[in-house]
Amino acid sequence: MTQTVIAKVREQADRAREQARFGVLDRSLPLLREGYGFWERRRQEEGAEVVRTRLAGRRTTCVRGEDGARFFYESSGLRRRGALPPPIVSSLFGKGAVHTLDGPSHRRRKDGFTSLLDTAAAFAVAERVGAGWDARAPHWSGEVDLFAEAARIQLAAVCEWVGIPLDPDEEARRARDMVAMVDGFGSAGRRQVRAQLARRRAERWMRTLVARARTEGDDSPLGEVARWRGDDGELLPLRVAAVEALNLVRPTVAVAWFVAATARAYGLWPHVRARVRSGELDALAVAQEIRRHGPFAPFLGAVATKDLAFEGHDVPRGSLVVLDVWGTDHDPRLWSEPETFWPERFEAGVPGPYAMVPQGGGDPETGHRCPGEDVVLACLLMLVPRLADLGFVLRDEPVGRRRMPPVPRCRVVLLPTRGSGGGGGGTPGRTEPAPDDPVTDPETDPRINPETPQPNEPDTGEPEPDHEKEH
């Protein structure tokens, strides 16, 4: 047998072993179709915690749980660059963003974010969010889209803190663009196209503002980002500086998804709402459970730069490693009854850095955990009690787990307030149902016309979401 024949036989044997480990079929389309439950279904099918498959033509190993998150964030042989499809990276984060960097370049850029997004900054943004809610909520009446309102409040608050001038007549469209950039990450269809168009508009807007900040030399957070320098010691290219300025704004607007999740939780579990209003239940515990329980970030990806191993499974060089974020935050090894919405689980303390990863795991100062996590929590601390005080009933159906992220909408019908004559007056931020009117069900409340059902918006260009209710 010649050396050429031997080499071919070995090559075929290696290919057969690889196919046995990772399969032959690419599962990218099933992933988009099944959404958050994709990896759990694969675990059940294979009867294993570590799942092997192919995504975008690449060998893929999916991990979850505390050990999986630690492996994903601490392994020196994993890099973020090249892990996600370029369209998703460009629309969600922007080209050249800190999320796409590794090693010293990532640490230097990350230092800029962590120095800006400290505790004082988190509460400065949150105070503006609370003030915005208190100013606007008394004027709401009838049917209201809480998601859209929250997105605009979050945008106005973070722009004021960053130092971005925002005219009232442009607030709604800027907020829509921020939402569209996030909404496109789970789509290869029309949502992704909308995300790309929104990204172009937002970067064009921000480039103008960054250029002006460089000329004026202001000391706002926008001015600081405008003066950031790259590895070569030169100012960041204007386009990259604009991308990073948007990365201060966009994630804060995305808090609207958590606000919508809070409203839905209050509608599905009214006892939680009642306990928040009475002060029996801590708002922080509710905020943490919203982030853990409600679907938002589905998974994260990295590329193996060398051969690795995890719990006895080889991870070949050049293959993908996926951290199942949803699966980690619902891992029964970490969370008792993970499908149950139970904020009290957080009254015992803060989870470990790898046990709960809705915004990444590990150390936010040195790793890839989101440095704006405190901003999210501070904003939710402001809004969880205010939402509990808002008298409303849900108009939309419960969200399912197929659409990634959930549909950016949360329609509610506000209930009349005591002495207001119809839903909009009263104490700022508090819209209370009259005590002698216990009706809160939209099917029986004579003030609400439910004759025309309005299901969740279909995922245009994508499979329609299911409407299974979480328990």
C-alpha cells in the first residue's frame, strides 16, 4: 500500500470520525426557526450536556452552566473575532466595536467603557429614566405600547447623560433605529435588512456628533469617546469612535425589552406585582429574575484558536464554541425550578459571575461581560416599582420562545384612575385602578373592547413565533 493510499484512508477515517461527532447537516436554519429552545432540544435528543453540531458550515460545540460559562470566558484559546456572521456583527455592534476585539486591544478599549460606566454613571442614567417616566406616564391613556414608550424614555435619558443633543421631533425615529439594530440579531430576513439600514442612519448621525465633540473638546462622555485612541496611539477612526458612542446608547435603549418583560410578568403573576407595591418584595430581586427568566440574549459565540477540550469533549482548532446563555440562566443544576418566575430566589444574595449570564459572564473590567450591566439594573430598579403602580391590563398575547429577540412591543390598556375621569392623571408615575372597580380582565372589562384579537407581530420573512406561555 503506497503512502498516498494510506494518507487517503486516514483522511477518510478522520472525516468519518468528525461527522460522527458533529454530524453532517448544517443546523443554522433550525436554530433560527426554533429560537431559544434549540439547544435544549439538541441536549434532549443526544442525552448529553455538551452538544455537537454544525452552524454556518462550521463545527460547533455548545456548552452551558457555570463550568461552561467559565470555559467560554476564561479559556485563552478562544477569540470573539470571526465567531458571529459579519452581518449580525455589523448591525448589532458595529464594525471595529469592542465586542469584536481580543487580548490587549480589547482590554484597552474596555477600560474606556468601564471608566465611563461606573456606579455613579449608572444611577445618573437611572435617575433621568425615572424622571422621564414620571413626566410622561401621567399623560398616557387608553391603549399604550409600553415598549415604545420605554425605548423613548431610555433614549432621552442616556443621550442627556452622554451629552448627545436630541430634539423631541427626532426622538421616536432614533429610538426605532436603536431598537431595529437589536431586533435584527436573530434574523436573516427582513429584520436584518432593517437593522442594517438603521445602523447606517445611526452611524451617520453619530459621526457628525463625534466630529463636533472633537472640535469643541467637551468633557462629556461623548467627548471622552471622541478622544479615545487606538493601539497605534492615534485617535480612533471617526467611524469606529461613532460605533463605540452608539455602544453607550443602544444597550440602554434595549432595556425596553426588560421593561416589557416586567409588564408581562405583572400581568401573568399579579401576586408579584402586589408584593412589589406593598414593599414585601425587593425591586432588585424582581429585576434579576426578569433578566434571568425572560428571553433576550440567546447565545454567544467564540472561535477556538487551538485544540481545546471541555469535560472530555475535544474542541478542534478553528471550530465554534457556543455558550447557551438562555440554557445557563435556566440550568436546573443552578436554578431550582428554572421555568418558574420566582424573584424570591435572589433575596438570598447575588449569583456568581458564571451562574447568571444574561449580559455575559466573568469580570466586567477584564473580560467580555457587559460593562453596562449596572446601568441596566439601576434603570430596572427605577422602573420595576413604577410599573407595579401603573394600572393596566395586557393587550398582547404572551411571548413565545421562537422569535429572537421577542417582538419589540408590549401593548397594554390603562385603567381609569381615581378622580381622573379616564386614565392619565393622578400622581406622576402612578396610575391606580379605582378601589371599587376590581375588574382587570380584558375579556370581561366593559371599558375594553377585545373583539379584535391582536396577536404578536409575525416575524416578517421568518417563521411566526409560537405563543406558549411561560410558567
